[in-house]
Amino acid sequence: MNIQLTKPLVVFDLETTGIQIATDRIVEIYCIKIQPDGSEEHLHQVLDPTIPIPPQVSEIHGIWDKDVVGKPTFKAFASELNAFLGDCDFGGFNSNRFDFPLLAEEFYRAEINFDTSRKFIDAQRIFHKMEPRNLTAAYKKYCNKDLTDAHSAKADTVATWEIIKAQVDHYDELEGNIDFLNAFSGESEFFDFARRIKRGEGGVAYFNFGKYKGQKVVDVFKANRGYYDWMMKGDFPENTKQVITKLALESRNA
């Protein structure tokens, strides 16, 4: 492995009730925390999502409503998890668009002050930039292994960490440090995890959806205050609402 860490890196995977960041819940989390010296610490927890798990989702990850009876809710587990994560950077597979935003939403709901200003490595982003496929194919290509027990949080997390290490060794153009991998696989062109607010030149915020797509957020909020109110009452993730609230305050002071 040729990845230099200056702070802990947590590689993780979630199994959930679905794919809607604002409304679905975590039912299983598995984390591997890698220290700069290469030592590892593992954390695994099945959670009661407090809402039914759709049968079609249970068919995929194998966790049914009966399996979460008596398990802690995310809110009950949040403080322990937040302490484990500390100030680490994050790695995952499709984690930029799904796992980390959903994790942040759960912390918001649990009223835990979770730091979202991290650096990210997304093995799927690296893989798709190099050779678009999925986790099973990535594991076969980079590690020459068949992914058994796919869609279990542990198997997917272990495979993802192996893939990230193998990707750095495989591609000469990939530098084995968090700053480079964050820039290469991160999504710094957006202010929010849901990709509703795009970052333009000079850090200017633009809408990336709806009737104001391509227009500056500050200008829209100055001209149409009601649009901010509509978004705050709408089914947008809390992370997006926090971002637009900050931008709305800037529009008032502009």
C-alpha cells in the first residue's frame, strides 16, 4: 500500500431502508478506522431504523424488520459513533452521493453536532473515472477476488478498503495521499451533498435544479424570498437547508 495518512481514515458502508437521503434510515453500519501507522479498528452495528424496512430492500441486504427488534436506534448510538469517527477523513464506495449524506442526515436528526467538513475518497468515483463498473467488478479487477456476501455492510466495507489501496498501487497517476484522492474523487463542485447547489467560479453558489437552475442563489433569494421559504418547507435534506440558510443570510447582507 502506498497511501500516506496524516490523520485517521474511516472506510465505511451503510445498509439502509432505501435510497432517499432525506427520508430513509440506516439499518446497519460497518466502519474500518485506519490510523496513520496502518493499524485498524473496526466498528459494526445493526440499528433499529424506527420505520419499516421495505421487503424489496430486505431482499437485497438480508436485514428484515424482525432482525432489528431490540437494536439501538441511531439516536441512541449517535454519540458513540461520533466519538469513534472523531476528526477522521472518509472513504467509501458511492459514499460521496449516498452514504455520507445519509449519515449526516441521521446525525442532524439525532441533534449531534457532526462535522461535515471532511476529506473524502470515493472508490466508485475513481473506478468510474478509470473504468466504469460496479463494486463486484472493481473487487475482481483490482484485487483479483470474487466478492462473496455482497450487500452485507462488512463485506462491502472490507472490499472497498482493499480496492482503494489497490487503486493507488494500480494507477501511476494516483498519488497516495488524502489531499490528492479527495480532489480526484471528491465533489467539491457542490455546496451540498444532494447536489442542489453548485459551486461556480470564485465559489459563487448557483442553483442546480428547478426553474432557477444556473442562476445565482443570492440573486434569486434577494428577488424572491418566497423561494427560500418553499425550499425550507420542502422535502430537501437538512444539509441542503443549512447551506441555503447561510446563503439566504448572505443575500440579506449583500
